[in-house]
Amino acid sequence: MIGYVTVGTNNLERAVAFYDELLALLGAGRFMEVENTFVAWAIAPDKPGFSVTLPFDGNPATVGNGVMIALVVDSKEMVHKVYDKALALGGKDEGPAGPRGDQFYAGYFRDLDGNKLNVFCQTDPAE
């Protein structure tokens, strides 16, 4: 149902550098660009994408209160790898990678513009 999600930025060059490295860990590459305004990444053309843009109205980008983008991965190890990479790239911790309940494993962070994301996987309760 989701085609792609977009977050705003006030510094496209910085945001693109952050997401080029972070999303590469998930196997995603750029699939759409509008010079000096917008870049989108995806794992494949038929999979949901993630994009970053300067606001169309020309006003500063702001963080949506209560908005969060969740990135799904296939293992706890990958949760740690993406979460750690986000922090190494200058992202801010919003909750360290670890279990959340019996079948959910996630790490929460904010990107360089303050947008909140998490990286998660579903887990076996027997683990």
C-alpha cells in the first residue's frame, strides 16, 4: 500500500550524504532525483521507497510531532548495524537497539534534521 515516504530537510546535500550511506546498508540505491530539491532511494522499483526533499512551499522543513518512519530489516544484527551507522553519521539516539516486547526488536534515532526513524525486525519469542 505504501509507495514511498518523504521527510523534509533544510540541507539537501547533507541529508543525501546521510541517507546514501545509511540506506546502502539496506541494499537501497537512488532511483529518482530532482536536481537540488529531491532524492529517493529504494531496494527495487516495485518496493516502497524513501525520499528526502526541500519543502515545496519554500518554508523551512520541520519535524512532524508523532511522525516516525520504520525501516524493516531481517535480523537483530542488521538492526544494530543500521542504528549504529545512523549515530556514527551524526544521528541522535531516541532509544537504543534492543527488544521491545516479545517479538519486536528495534533501535530508534533522529536524522540530521530531527526526523524520527526506527529500524526493526520481528523476532521469535523463543529467542
